[in-house]
Amino acid sequence: MSQSEKPVLGPLYKSGGADFQKLSVVSKFKGQLFQLMQRLENTTPHFIRCINPNNFQSPGLYEQGLVLQQLRCSGVLEVVRISRSGFPIRITHQKFARRYRFYILDSIASQDPLVVSVSILHQFSIPPEMYEVGYTKLFFRTGQIGVLEDTRNRTLRDKLFEVRKLETTFLAYKDNIERR
């Protein structure tokens, strides 16, 4: 039966010497599922949302309300609105909060990443028209991340100078005590 001309019967049997061992449908399904999971782990899948033009599956019929509802539910309209309004830079709340967390108090920094992100934006005094806050991401107008990065680098450099100044003062004090 493993040599069968029928495409359904051949894979159900595998040779094991003189006798044949029948593969169950469940074991075949598990094998295919395992192969699919391996393929998905090795790739970066992108999902496409199909929009149905009508509920009757008939060509040439277009229901505007149905299509609009599907576009709203899938978030496509929101993405188009944000893109058209000129917010090309997108960053997750977690990543933004991790990068700029040192600007705010520890009591706020331990909260939800969304709250932390909004607090950081207020701390930087960024005008609200320069960013949009989404459920999972922040959207910035062109150039805003550059301003944030410049301020961050300047602050880190100033803090580093303060630490070096304290270190130099401490080493001079220690050297002075040893000389006495």
C-alpha cells in the first residue's frame, strides 16, 4: 500500500522491513503541525487581513458599511490616519520608557509603561502636536526623536562630568589625608 498510486494512501504507510506500519491520522497531523511550527519559528510571518466586499460572496456587489466596519475593527483606518497626519516614527511604550526612564521620579518609573511614557513626554515639555499616544506605541513627528536623543546625551554627559568631579575631589581628599 505504500507504493499506492493514490496520493492519500501512500503517505499513510511507511515501510519497516517486511511488514508495514500504519501511521494514524493523529500522528500524521502532529508531524505536519511540528513541521509548520518549525517553519514559523524560522521565518518572520506577516499576516494579511482580507476584507469581504459583501456577505453574499457575489461578484460586483459592494457594501460600503460592511467594508468600513471591517476596516475600523482591524485598525487599518487608525493606521492610515496616523500615517497621513505625519507621525512616521513609532516606538513601543516599553522601549521608550526603558530608554528615558532616568528623567522621572522612581515612584512614577515603576508604573505602567504607558504612564511612564506620558510622564517623560511632559518632563521634556514636548508639545502635544508633535506626538500621538497609542495603546501600545508612541508616534512622533519627524525630528522629535533627534531632539530627545540630543537632550538625553547632554544630560548623560553632564551627569558623567559630575561623577568624575566627585571622584577627583574624593581622590584629592584621600591623598591629602594620606600625606598628613
